[in-house]
Amino acid sequence: MSEARITAVHSVDMGVVDLAAATKFYTDIWKLSVAKEAGGTVYLRGTGPNYYVVSLRQRPQAELIRVNLLTDSKAAVDALQKKVEGMGLEVIEPAGKLDGPGGGYGFTFRDVEGRNLAVIAGVATHKDVGDVQGQPRKVSHVVFNSGETEKSIEQFKSLLGFRVSDVTRMMTFLRCNSDHHSVAVTHNTGGPTLHHIAFEVPDWESVMK
């Protein structure tokens, strides 16, 4: 049996100060569509199968709430939680059935720099999929600013199964599938904030749009 590891970035949960304006930005400009609204949260999907790629909820200030990382089975979720606990990291929500839209199974933990990461599996997918020019398929990658670069990189490698694709003066790029990178960590930029989120689109014309 292969070792449990992350297979993709599934989605990103964000707090926004104006939910209506943020929803309009992501639907009008980015051309994401509303998968569901529930409990004061708007779940937005791309043209790919993931149930959602971004969720938005009202908060007093803008914040990155959580990054959701996909693995391939319930057993892998349980195995990764054991590794998290073995490293002495805080489990915020232990492994169990997810009650949000799309369901699934997963747990949430606080990583070595205090970020909230979730490991999930078995989330519902959409069947009406297919590329549309100018519309995102999925979250391509998430880039994290860092205050303790080596700790963060080692965490993604030894705990979550990522491998280094490239290293530049400014950041280290890490992959968990055939994409060049799904996560990148900047080099000692002062603390664990969000640098950026990138979407994958089908072609160059979509990038220009």
C-alpha cells in the first residue's frame, strides 16, 4: 500500500468584509458560478468536477480561513491525521463526516506556522464539467508567505507527501500530482500570510480574457 499523501488542492475558504461585493467579483469577473449558499456561506465552483473551489463568508476583516487539501480515501485521511498528531500539531476538528455542501470525510489542523489546513476525501463532484474559454477549471495552486520557510517546506514534504519541483530566490514550489506545483512557500517574508491563489484556465486566450 502506498503512503497516504495529498493529491490536489481542492478549495480555499475565505472571510470577506462585504459578502455581496465579493460574490459579485468572483462571479462577474472570474466567472465562477454559485454551487450553493448555506449558513451564510457562498460556495463557488469552476468548470471542473470539484464541488466548489472558493467559499466566501462574512467576517469583520479579510482573512484566509482554511485551505482544503484532497486525498484519495477515508483511510488516507485517518493515516494523515495520525501523522499530524505524531508531529505534535494541533488537530482543530478530528476526522469525521463533513457536514458542509458536498459532504465527504476529513479533519482540520493547525500547521507549523499556524495556518488552518484541512485534509478531505470523498467530497461530491459535479458531472456537468467541461472547459469554457475564460472560465477557471480549478484552483491551480496556493502560495503561502512564511516566517519559517524550512519548517513549512519540510511539513509539506514529510507530512503531506509533496515533492519539490523548483526553487528560486523568492520561493520554493511543491507538487503533489502532475501539475508543476500545487503549493509554493515564499522565503522568509515575515509571517504565515496568504501570498496568492491561482486558478487554472483552459488556454492562453482565457488568460488574456
